[in-house]
Amino acid sequence: MGVDAREIQVGDVVGVRDETPAHHHRTPWFVKGKTGRIASISGPFLNPESRAHGGDGLPKRHLCSVEFKQVDIWGGRYCENDGDRLLVDIYEHWLEPG
Amino acid sequence: MSDTPAHPGLQHHVPLPGRAKRAIAIHRLLVSKNIVGPDEVRETIDRARRRTPADGARVVARAWTDPAFKARLMADARPAVFELGYRLSRDAELAVVENTDRLHHLVVCTLCSCYPTSLLGQPPDWYKSFAYRQRAVVEPRAVMREFGLHLGEDVVVRVVDSTADLRYLVLPRRPNGSEGMPEAELAELVTRDSMIGVGQARNPA
């Protein structure tokens, strides 16, 4: 599930899985189901979804900084500048090819 | 030690006594299960309190005056800040985002209160407030105006939500009129708020 960060690169279009599992996760609700572009890739880091519940955090996950257009996130609720952006760090297994 | 008033759980500005009691209970459990050492939490808090925004300001001033350092800082911040003697926590990596005439970064953590404490010390209370965390992503320009920062229409605002293992430091735009100033004086222009993005660096007197 998700993408393998080793197979994507900066500039690629990705979608965020629109799911809300019962366990701890660090994907904000407002980007779920949205589409953005990879701005940078870092890690891999221990997976907090495992560590938060006493797990070992393995396998490690890459972290993708994904840039969204604010208007793509909030639609008409975004009343500022059309060019404004939002950068959110999302683990690779939360992303799918755009 | 968990019973003394010096317990780190009581040093937080937590309004509810119930939450303080819970923090003490959790701390006792962590110590009794050898997950943290008896003094580890206090030492971690003490270490964080020794850091102040002056540390981040020194990094910014060096980046303004030394292009090679700035390139290293933007590419891989951990070894770059270590050159200045700052050892980042192993808990998270540091990423630096640069503000220019055309692009302005504002940092928030919508999920909790992630903050580059290794370079800026403890975050201000407003950074941890629900109001800031909710509004910064939806109406960043309105939030910045409340801090006194009015950005032009030709400036793109890029909000950075540090949701995970990266902590973000804003490299503010070097103020006009600061050409030729020595690094130590430049550092005095760099405010905490300018490194979060709710402000700009001060103009030279």
C-alpha cells in the first residue's frame, strides 16, 4: 500500500490516501484525498504509527514533503492568495501515484 | 523524586491539576519500567531551556554572510549547525526554508507543537495554541497581519506543517540596509518570530 519513496522523485504528482485508521497516524485530515507534488524526500524514519503503540517502528518509512495549492485543499474556504501553498510532511505509505 | 514540587510535569503551564497528576503518574511509570532514567526528563527540559532564539539567530547571520555555509545549511542542516557548535537532538531532523522577496514561509505544527527547540528553545505559548494551529493553515495572511506582518500580493505564502520527523527553521530575508554589518550585529536583527515566519528580521537602526 502507498508508494515506495525510492521509486518517486521530486516533482512527482501524488495523492494522499483518504483513510482514517483507528491507530495513531500523522497525516492531517485536511490533506486526505488531496493531490500535491513531492517537494523533497527525507528519512527513512522509524514509523510513528508503530512506535505510538509500543512497536519497534520498523520498517522505517521515508517522509515526503508534499506541496499542495491552498485552493486545492480548502476550495472556496481559502480566501487569501490563489498562489499560496501548503507543505505537509507525509510518510510514503500514505501516498499513492497521482 | 516524583513527589517533589520540582517534578518536571509541574513546570509546564498546565491549567488543570488533573493533567498535572496524570503527568506525574505517567512519569512514575516510565521511571519504574526503566523507559526513562530518574533524571532524564528534567535533564532534557533543562537542556532545552538552555537553548534560546539567539542560537538560531547566529545560524541565520552566518548564512547571510557566508554563501558556502548557507548552501551546506540548506542541503543538510545537521552537520552545518554543528560547525557552529550546535548539536541537534537525534529525535528529529532539521530543515531550513528560505524567505525571499517573492516567497514567504510560515511554520506551524497542526498535529501538536513540533518546533526546532535545538536552535530556538521552547516554543512560545501561542505556537502551541489551538487558534494558531488551526488558523495558520487556513488563513495564514490574516494570522500574520495580527502579528504586524503585512505581505504584498506578489509574495507567495508557503505554510509549512511540520507533522512528522522534520523541524523547520525559517531563514528570514536579510533586511535592506544591513550590507556590510558584522555577523554578530546581524544576529541581533534576527528575531524568534522571523525564524517561525510570523515576522521579518528587524531593520538596522
